[in-house]
Amino acid sequence: MEISPDAWILYEWRGWQLNATVVFTWGVMAILVLGSWAVTARLSEGETVSRWQVMLEVIVGRIRDQIDDMGSGDPERYLPFIGTLFLFIASANILTIVPCYQPPTGSLSTTAALAICVLIAVPVFSIGQRGLAGYLKTYVRPTPLMLPFNIVSEASRTLALAIRLYGNVMSGTVIVGILISIAPFFFPILLQLLGLLTGLIQAYIFAILAMVYIASASRDRASEQDNQTQAPNNQGD
Amino acid sequence: MDPDTWIAIISIVTAGLTIAIGSIGPAIAEGRAASQALQSLAQQPDASDTITRTLFVSLAMIESTAIYCFVVSMILIFANPFTTLVAQTGGG
């Protein structure tokens, strides 16, 4: 039994192997890009709005509200990154209802790549908000004694982020595979429904955790400003 | 018995033990988290939005412990690195 779509080679040309993970990732990317391009090319502000535009507005608005709820200043700043993570993982997991499709998030390489994106995004957003010295200062907080623990936690949470998503999606695929061999037709469908729910929740968790990590590395300055000026914390952006 | 069989036996037993013991803690923790969340929902229905969101996030965090055990047992059964090691070195 395959436990990863990496091993499923779809196309081979002169030693270049194209596996299912890459192909399905491109498919999801194409659906997201072409879909949103087709909708945003015909945006209207009039009285009649197409239903697709309403759908996009609802999705983007909800994501922005969720980021705003985390209380880390201007949500517009984080919306592109967090929203892309959520939409990619969610659509990659939801597309499992399509036959012959294997979710690319069920491969450790995809989830590791996403987790590394978060690992890089944390210092990028933090330096953008607080400057290099301010970012490095988060490592010796609350005391310099905590420096090694902070570094270890940075690495371990990246690993946990990758393994969590991979394990959840992969377990759905594997359990359905096992159930098909021992109790076909009915129970696999129930488990697949559960897998859809788990996939959506994991997409949400991944985005929320990425937001929590970014917020915890760039929040201190905002709260300091709050204390000093008693002003809303979006003036430094 | 040759080393390959021993590795298979130990891997299978360990995979079973891993998932069996490793799911006890998360199961208890998830039950406690869910019951506490239900209690707070009954006491403060107005805060249901925040409670539900926090519950989902914490359930996923708790569950990831069980998922790590699951990944380890899957590796032991389907992608055990030591079986290929024995095959390469000629079976000890």
C-alpha cells in the first residue's frame, strides 16, 4: 500500500519523474488561480453582483475577521499569506471527493514546504514590524536563559506543523484504504466524510497556528505602543 | 530465525503498542477538553463563538500527539528503514 502520493509516478521523461504530488499541487494551484482570476476580472460595485463575487467576498471577509480576532494589528498585512495557506490546504483536502485524486497534503514534502514557509514568514513579518534588533530580542525573552529553548521551540513547532497536517491527511487516506479491504462500500464513505471535516479543520488549524506564531513574534511592539501612546496599535504599520 | 523476521515481529508489536499506549493520553485529554467546553457553553452561550474556535484549535493540538504515534506506527509497518538496511548488508 502506498502511504504517500510521492511514490505514484504519472509521467517520466529522460529521468525526470513527475509524481502525483507535484501534478495535483499544480492542479490545485491552477484551480485557485484561474478561479479567482475569472471572478476578479468581472468585479462589479453595482446593485447586481455575481454569485461568485459574493462567494469570494464572504471567504476573504471571514479570513480577515479571523485574523483580526487574533489581535495583532492590521489584518491586511497578513491576509495574503495566511489566506493563501488556508485556501490551498482547504481546497487540496476538499478535492478528495473527486475520484482518482490524492491530496498533495498527504505527502510529507508538501507539508514540510508549507511549514518552512511559515518558518521563514515569522522573521520576515517580525523584522518588518519591529526591526532586526526587535526580532532578535524575542529570542532572549523573558530571560537570556531561555535562548536555547526558544531556538528549539522554533524548530520543533515547524516539525509539528508539518507532521500534524501530513499525519491527519495521510491517516484519512490509509484508513479508507484499510477499510475498503475489510468492510467495503459503506464504512469507507463515512470515514471519507470524516476526512473532509478533518481536512477543513486542519486547514483552519494550520492557518491559525501560523498566525499565532507570527503574532507572538511581532506583537510586543504593538502592546508597547499601546502603553506609551494609548493609541490604536495600527499606527506603526 | 533470520534477522528479517525478527525485525518484522518487533516492528509489528511495537507499532501496535505505539498506537495503543499513545492514544490513551490524547483520548482522555480530548474528553476532558470537550466536557469542559460543553460546560462553558451551557454556562455562557453568548461566548459560543470563541469557545468553539478555541475548542477546535486545542482539540487539533491534543490530537496531534496521537497523530505522531500513528505516523510512527505507519512508518514501522509500511516504510521501515531497517528492513532495507538488512537487505543491503546481507542479513547480518
